[in-house]
Amino acid sequence: MDAQRAQYLHDLGITVWERRGLFIATDPAGLSGDDNTSLPSDARATAIAQMDWPELETTVKSCTACRLRTGCTQTVFGVGNRHAEWLVIGEAPGAEEDRQGEPFVGRAGQLLNSMLAAIGLKREQVYITNIVKCRPPSNRDPALDEAAACRPFLDRQIALIQPKLILAVGRVAAQSLLGTDVPVGRLRGRVHQLQGIPVVVTYHPAYLLRSPQEKRKAWADLQFAVHTLKEHTA
Ligand code: URA
């Protein structure tokens, strides 16, 4: 194993055993650019569901569908490969993401990068976005109505990317995506479905920074995700 990969695994708190060469580790209607939030929510969702990437991005930028936009610096749309096999979905932009306009660029983002690298993925290979595109004040959890207002954007991103696997990181992302209040601990280790795409749940990197003893479980989740993707593409 090369030193860099060993470092990624170390960041994840994983001890690696190597034995005899065997590596065991554990707006189609012309809505684009307009604030389309005056439309009834069904019509708005229908319009968003037909947008291409540029329209979608412009519409997110000008969105005022919920109160979050008034408190954030800028919207944080998503980043990465729009043809990715892996779609990583987090909760909401934090302070650094709000400043830079890109998801997962703070400390949690650095750990997310290491988590991806540990399974051989570069950040640029995957697509990364959040349940809500605007930073909630004081990093509070997004409210249900805020997540619902932002959902058509996420649904359209999923439909455009058509990933082979969705990795939901953290409680808010997992519960919001799957429409459940089951705790993350019980959502892990199972394959869920969204729009016919397998969804695997793991802990949020910010939680792992606070609770490093849980990194081992996150590593197991990542391996489970790799296995799930292989099974679904076999
Ligand atoms: N936490 C998230 O859930 N998303 C980000 O973009 C940053 C931190």
C-alpha cells in the first residue's frame, strides 16, 4: 500500500494489517433566471424537473423559496463530476462553504476528501451537494419546510447525474432523503433506494471529527458502499 493511502486510512483512524501481501483493511417555460418561487409548489417542482444544468444553477442562485436565502452570503449549488457514479449528499453549507460557494471545503470537507481517497476516489471524480443550498443561521439544522423547498433542486441534480450510488452523510441528509426519522445508527449497513438508485448512509464527517471512535464504523460503511456499487453494476 502506498504511503498516501496509508495516510488517508490513518485520517480515518484505521489500523491497517498487511499479511503476506494481502491487504486487509478493515425552465423550460422560460423560467430560467427568474425567481420562480411565486409558482404553486407543484408547478415549480415540475418546471425545475425539466431544467438543464445552466438553468438549474441560475434558478438556485436566484431562489427565495425559503427564509434561508436572506441569511446566507451565497447559494452553494454543488461541485464535481456531473457524470459521476458517486453522489455524496450532505446537510447544508457551513461558514466556510458559505464564504467559498462550494460544499464541504471546511474541516469536515477535508475529512470527507480523506474518506473518499481511502476508497480510491478523488473529490473531482464524485459529485458533492447538500440537502439545502443555503447556510442556515448559526449552522442550525435545516427546517423541514426549508428542506422541502430545496428538494426539487436536489431531485433534479440526481436525475441529471444519474449516479450509480448515493452516499448520504449524516442524520439530516439521510433522514431528509429517505423521509424517515429512524436514527443514522439504524439506517447504516442497509441499501435504501431513491429514484431507483441505491443509497448508503454513513456518519457525517463533522460528527466523526467530534467522535473519532466512530471512524471505524464509517470505514465499514464506505466499504459497504463500494460493495453495493459493485453489486448494482455487475
Ligand atoms: N457540512 C455539510 O453537511 N455540508 C457542507 O457542505 C459542509 C459541511
